[in-house]
Amino acid sequence: MEQLRLHVADLSHLLPELSLIAAAIILSLLDLLLPKNVSRSVIGWLSLVGIIISAVFVVLQLNPEQPIQLLNQSYRIDDFSNLFKLLFLAGTGVIVLMSLGSVKEEEIPHVGEYYYFLLPAVLGAMVMSSSGDLITLFVGLELLSITSYLLVAMKKKNHQSNEGAFKYIVMGGVSSAIILYGMSFLYGMTGSTNLMEIMSALPSLMPGYESLLYVTFFLLLAGFGFKIAAAPFHSWAPDVYQGAPTPVTAFLAVISKAAGFAILFRMVYLLFGFTDYGASKIQGDVFLALSVTAAIAMVAGNFIALKQTNLKRLLAYSGIANAGYLLVPIGTYFSPAHYGNFSEFIFYLIAYVFMNLGAFAVLIAMERAEGHTELKGFAGLYYRAPWTALGMVLIILSLTGIPISGGFFGKLYIILGTMQTHQYWLGALMIATSVVSFYYYFGLVRQMFMRADHESVEVRIAAPLCISIWLCALAGLALGFVPHLVLKWIETIFSLSKDFILS
């Protein structure tokens, strides 16, 4: 019972999470007390301060001598989770920054609530990345999910938003039930919810429970496939992305997706990657299924994006394709010739976060100017806002994977990993689908530079939004100029034996 107690000294390890909880409570009370004529951007700036404070506490916990394990390993603070937490907080900070001066009361009736609802949402993502127990994992998952449902429905007078929110809550509830069903089989087979104990117990259950273990894996894959919006579990994404407020769409496309990948990576390798199943084929079948799912997502996302005329829907299908790219390093598995899966994965995820947030920041500016998110609204952007158009070009270079961009080197490292593990078909498919993406991304460039629309209104961009656009554009460019330094930094911090395997 002593291991299940949380001592006062342990709270210092939870300062990143506790600071977000404190900030959310204080801001909710402040929102009630502030006069109505006071701008709710004050709440936004204070939310950004709370996120920065939390990020500072995470940085102070980087590279510990030994991982911190709390509540009988239910909550684990290691550099696997710390890297994800920094990414979550950085992404949420950019989303808050791009919202300041751009999100208006007439669009979202309760702007103050929007800002401080982002804090428990990112807290749920952080809890998921540190989970070492199925119960802790599900608590974090539901905290993220429930706050996301509320954020999607914030434009409550908009019928399209209401439809998207309804679809999201129904299908999100179904996916959570599927995940819980898969977890119940793990508990039933092993008698434990602790991931380390489950990992130790599973080999002894072979071959009697092999069929049930297959069922468990595919239930978890379907449930988490919904959370990361990977085909064929993606049908909710286009409608929800289009109906939600654009900053909320950015949160779903980046933070929520990254949180799903964090726990999928940990669970797949703990339960199936490092466990010896003897003569059973289950390990090979698991990683083959992940590779096939990645292939379906890459093909479906890129080819359906070709016919999209709405940028939100286009970015939804682009996100589906990118879910496939991010699944590749998970599906290729570790081998003596290749053990950099995590480094390749996290590098591309960093590039993905910045290039997508940058695209959504430009979309917010255009939506404010044009009143819609159709591609035709970008016509002649270079003549109306040349610096914004230039920033969007830099972001598109990363999205398409053109050399000198972070997106290019992220894909390159993953493709080289597939070659080292002899999965040539997967690497070839990555290259082919990336070429397909050139068409729809550069269609947007064509609109900005070659479609002069003299009737379009002038594009006015708030200073925080402009900073967000160029922060993301330059981050993608920097990742392309010094990819080896970023990769080396990740490999210096992360250790497979210390920061990943529960021990």
C-alpha cells in the first residue's frame, strides 16, 4: 500500500501538471469576476503564461539520472514523456498565441472559457504520455477527449459546428469504449492494469490466449486509430475539422493526434515489441498490421485531398496522410541494424507540429478576411499580404517535403529507416504519396501567386497571429538547416533502456 501513496515530496515531480491545474482554476474564477467590458484576451495572455511556466518545469526535469515512478509505476516521468510534454505545451502555446486578437466574441460566445479549456485538454495529453497503467491512461484520455468535445462545440450558434460536435462526441465515445474493451481483455488475461506487470505476464499465457491477444490488439488499434485520425478510422475528421473553430481544429490536428501517438508508441512496444512470445507469430503480425494501416492512411489521405476545395478539409486529409507517415517508424520495429525509430518519429512529429500550426495560423487570417475557408479565398494573397504569402510558402515547403525543410528531413530519416529494416515497399509508398501531395499543396501556391483577385478584401493580421505564422515558418526552415543537431539532441536525451522500458 505504501507504493500507492503520493507523498508531499512527490508533488515536486508533478509541478508541470499542477501548474496547469492551478492556472485553469485561477483563470476560470478570474473570468467570472472580470467586468464584461474587459477584453477576454487578458485570459488568453495569462493562459500563455501558465503554459510557459509548465514548460519550464518540464525542462527542469529533462534527462534525470533515473526515471521517476509514482503510484506503483502508474505515473512515470521519463524523457519519453518529457519530450512529448514539451511538444504538447509548445504547440498549445502557439495555438493560444495565434488566437489572441483573432478569436472574437461574436464567433465564440465565451472566449474566456475557450482559453482556459485548452489547459485541461493539454493536461490530459501530458497524463497520457506519462501513463504506466491502463487506469491512468484512460483518465488522461477522457480528460483530453471531454474538453475537446466542449471546444469543438464552442460555436454553438453555428449549425455546421453543432453537426461536427455531435459527430465527434458520438464517434469519440465509441472509440473510447473500444479502447476500454481492449483494455478489459488485458486485465482479464493478466489480472493487472499495470503495463509492466502485463508485459511480464503475457508470454506465459501463450499459446492458450493467442487469439484473444489478437482481438485485444485490433481493438486498441481501432480505438487509437480514431484518436490519431488514421485511415480507415478517419471518417470523423473532415466534418469535425470543418465545423470546429479554426484554432480548435489546429488543436485536434496537432496536440490530440500527438497524444494518441505517444501512448500508441509506448503500448505497442511494451506489450508486443519487447515481449518474447516464443514461436508465436503475433509479434510479426502486429507490426505488419501497423505497416498496412500506415500504407492505407498515406494512400487514402493524399488521394482524397486531391479533390478538396476547402482548406480545412484539405488539411484534415493531409493530417490523415501524415498519420500514416508517423505510423511507419512504429511499424518498422527495432533491429540490430536500425534502432532509431523513436528519434525519427519524434523529429518528424516536431516538424509536423510546426508546419501544421503555421498552415492553420494563415487559415485563421484568411478566414477573418474572407469569411470562409475555401481555397479560392487565397486568390492573389501575394498582392494583398506578400509577407503572409511568403510565410505560407515556407510552411508548404515543409508540408510537401521539399529539401531544406524540416518535413523533408523528417520523411527522409523515416524512409532510410524502412530501407535498413528491408521494408522497401513502405519506403517506396512514402515517396510516391509524397509526390502526390505536391499537386494539392502547390495548387494553394498557384492560388496565392497566379490568381489575382482584385475584388478580394485587404488582409489585416493581428500581431500575435503574424508572430505565430513566422515562428512556425522559421521553425520548419531551421529544422531543415540543422536536422543533425536536432536529431543528436533527441538521441542525447532519450535512452531506450532508461526512458522507455518500465523497470
